[in-house]
Amino acid sequence: MAEKIRKPWLLILTIGLGTLLNPLNSSMISVALTRLQHEFALTFADASWLISIFYLASAAGQPVMGKLSDMFGPKKLFMSGLILVAAASVLAPFSPNFPFLLGCRALQAIGSSTLFPSGMSMVRTHITKGQGKALAVLSIFASTSAAFGPSIGGFLIASWDWQSIFLINFPFIILSFVLALFILPNTAQGKFEVKRIDFIGIVLFISAIIGLILFLLSLDQNIRWWALLLFLSAAVGFYFSELKHEDPFIDVKGLTKNHNVSFIYLQFMSINLIYYCYFFGFPTYLQQVRHYGEQHTGVIMLSLAGFGVIVAPLAGRMIDRYGSKLPMVIGASLLLVGTGLLLTYHDTSPLLWLLVIMAVLGMSNGFNNISMQTALYEHVKPEDTGSASGLFQTSRYLGSILSSSLLGLTFNRHLDTQHLHLVAIVCFVFCIFVLALALKLPGRMKKGRNY
């Protein structure tokens, strides 16, 4: 029987302070990349691994941590996750070299990935009245921290240095940990079953993604054909391994059964590839080409991130009235228009024009995020919601990883407006694909979900 929570808002606050750590740390790094390039004498391709390693560790860690939460109890996992993030945030500022810093980023991602599934488990179990509202509040914690991460990072780095983007975690960690001790309910732990963890699938998944990244980053120099072979062999092995596993890391059987849902994952991955090319690419461009400081870069990035937060409620109202397809098509169209407008931006263009372009791209993200998630729930059965949500996050992570690889390939040797246009041209092709998928997806049926 679920323990009754006397003050649900305290439970939501405790979990929210923890769950914001993953999106916050994934986005603050965008403004720090230029400083870290200088600190460790890196190329942009090298620095892009700070993005890729975080999302790769998150993609591999979050499903596993969800299962461990069921086995050991969500409160224990939540507090353990906070400790891991604290350890990474202590060690990272003292990194003696770049590989050590990459290890800290991976540890930070694994720790923060523990917080979301364990937190969601407690919300679903202990908040029965107004659960939807609780989940919406937690979504605001995550989306707001991700949106304003570059601005927060810019102010911190300008005031001190790159180390501050790790130390800023401690107020959230300490407050969430203290509240967790007294607020989070103790839930009886389940039986530990090591066979539930698909270790072979996880290793093959990570190997395939690393092989793909290494291959993509080598396309402008000596091509690493062995990396392509690693990607292909690991991907094939992963597919057949997941077909046989009773509790797979990724349910490939389910993907083949529901084609609409598979297209949603593919569309969402493409959207994140495009959006994060700009989210991580613009700060580097503004600092290295337009020579803005970190603080001014953070303020400029508000145009991209802030407009997404502003239009999200409008997108939500449209979804309630018309279903997910209309706002999804609007979001895809805005992404296409914004990318097209970026090709009109040149060295002599005023900053105001770039701000307008970033605002259009930001609005597209506000429409896309909420409409894609709603579309997913419209096309899956209620009992499949949990696994579908996990794959939805994996799609986000894969798109983000591919964006960092594209930026590493195009920005590595030389960064200027022409190379920014090259990124935009590649993204424009993906925008057409995203819009086509949005138009193809069936709308919501009047009498219920459209499976």
C-alpha cells in the first residue's frame, strides 16, 4: 500500500531540484566549450566529446537506473544519484587532463540519470490526486533549467571560470539531499535480479554509438574505416541480442510492431539533431567568430531558449483543442523557416537579425517538444507508456549525440559564417524530413487514441 504524502508539493520540490541537474548540466557546457578548448588545448572535435559523453552515459544509464530503482527502492537510488553528481562536481574543477574531465562528465550524467526514473516512480506511486499537474511541474523544472543553462553558464564563467559550472550544482544537491532525507517516502525494495539488466545490449549499444561518432569525426581527415566496421558490427549484434533478451535494453520488437511510434522516435531524433546543432553551435560561433564574451553570449542565447519556454503554453492549449498534429506541423515548419533564414545571415548582418532567427528556432522547439511527447502518448497503449517514454528520451539523446558529431566535423578545422551555413544546409535537409514525417503522421482520432 502506498504511503500517504501529507505535503505533495514538498515531494515535488525535492524531486524537481534533483531532476533539473541533468538538463542543467547538459546545457551549461555549451558556453564553456570555447574556454575549455583553450584550457586543455583542444580542437572543437575533441571538445565535442564533452557533449557526446554526457548524452551517451545518460542514454545508457537512465533505463538501467529505472530498473535498479525498482530493485533497491527509489529513495535510495535518488540519494545515491545526488551523491554521484556531487562527487563528479567536486572532482571536475580539479581535472588534471581532458580524459579525467570526460570521466567526470560521464559520472555526472550517470548520477543525474538516476534521479529522473526514481523520482518519477515516487510521483506515480505516492501522488494519485493531481498526478498530471505534478508531472507538468517537474517538466517545467527540467525544461526551464535546460533553456536557461547557457545563460547561467555564461554569467558564471564570466564572473569566475569554467569550474563554476560544476560547483553551481551544490546548492541544488544539498537542498535536494536534505529534503530527501525527511520528505521522500521509504518504499519497500524489490528482489535484486541481475538478469533484468541487459549488460550485453548496453555494451553493444555504447560500442555502436562510439564507433559512429569516431567515424563521423574522421570524415574530414583520415577516415577511420575500422570505426565504421565497429558501428555496423555492434549495431547488428545489438539488434539480434535485443530480439532474444527477455527484458531488453531497447525493445526492438515493439518498434517493428507500431510503425507510427517508430516514426515519432525517428522524427524526434532528427529534431534534436537540428536543434542541438544550434544550441551548442551558436555559443561557440558567437565567442570565436563574433568575439562576444561568455556573459553576452549567455544573454544572446536567451533568444533561442527563452522563446521555446514562452510558446510552450500556447502549444499545450492547441494540443488540448486540436490534438498533437497541428502544433507538430507548426513546429516543423518553424524549424524549416528558421534554418532557411540562417542561410541569409552573413558577416555584415546585424545582431538583431540573428536574434530574430534564433527566436524562430526557439519557438519551433517550444512547439516540437510538447507536441512530439503528446503524439507519442496518442499512438501507444496506456500499458506501454513507461517503455515508450524511455525510448523517447533515448531518441533525444541520440539526436544530441549526432549534433555534436556534426558540429565537431564542420567546426573542427576552421570556424566562420560559411561553416555555420554548412551546418544549416545539412540541417535544412533534415528539416524537410521532419516536416514530411509530421505531415505523414495520423492525427488524433475523435473517440480516443489512434493506434
